[in-house]
Amino acid sequence: MNELIAEDLPVTFEFVSRDGLPDEISTERLPEDASDTIRLVRIGNYDVCPCIGRHVRSTSQIGRFEMLGTNWDEMEHSFRVRFKIV
């Protein structure tokens, strides 16, 4: 993770209509009342996701990533990663 942060990848965004979303973008976690216009946040060529939060301009602004731990919840079938940025 820290190697990716140090690469200083650009963080950009674009607005697209729901009909214009790329195939790899899932809308299942968006609220039902989300707008028909979706903001996509891209981190270099590494990741793209719909998001409404604030973002840095590049990954070098993030800081150092420290992994605190992980756990698997068998009942929920979910994997959780705990981390902090320092």
C-alpha cells in the first residue's frame, strides 16, 4: 500500500449518468435516492468507484498506511481490514 501511495498517482473525478456508467462499476451500494448523475473517482489507472466524499489530489498526500489487523466474519461472510493513516 505504501508503495502505491508513494507513486503519487493522480486522483481525478468525472460525472456520468447512470446509463453511462462503465460495466465494472456497481451501483448496488448507492442509496436508492442517489442522483441520476454519479461522480466517479479515479485513482490513477488503479481504481475507480462512485463516491460522494472528499479526496486528495494525488496519493502522495495520503500519508503512511499502517495495517492494524484483519478479521473474517463467518456469519456475515465479510472480510474487514483495520488500518490507520499517519
